[in-house]
Amino acid sequence: INASRVRHLDGPETIVAQAPMQETAAHFWQMCWEQDVPTIIMLTNFDEPYGGFGELKEKSFRYLPLAESKALKFGPFTVKCVSSESP
């Protein structure tokens, strides 16, 4: 897992990470659980434009559900979307 702790002078400690691969998604969620991570903020899309005619290719493994009330299972962890916002 490519993750680092970031300490702020006047705020809470933050963990910044790249999206996990399919093989490491359960480990990613284990890290989030062990470190008591309260919020996940995704700054990129799962897919990106490719070729023409509106084709998309996968940019990141879908390691979290985007629709509220949906759930995905990664090893012993069940991940649910509580809320979602888009710009």
C-alpha cells in the first residue's frame, strides 16, 4: 500500500494514499480500520477517456462503492457508502 502520514500544525493527522490494486484492497481497508480512518476522499475518477466515441478505460480499481446504501466486501471488511458528493 502506498500511503503516508501527514502531520498538520493545527489539525488532525491525515493519511494520504494511492488507490489500492485489486490484490491489495483488503489490506487497504485493514489499514483504514486499524488507523480508525473516519473519511475517505477520492480525488480522481475510476475511469478515464480512451480512444474515441466516449470509450473509457479503467484508471483505478473500484475499491469503494459510490452509491449510497451499496456495499462491497474485501476480505473480512464490508465497505458501505454513507454519503457521496461530486463537484
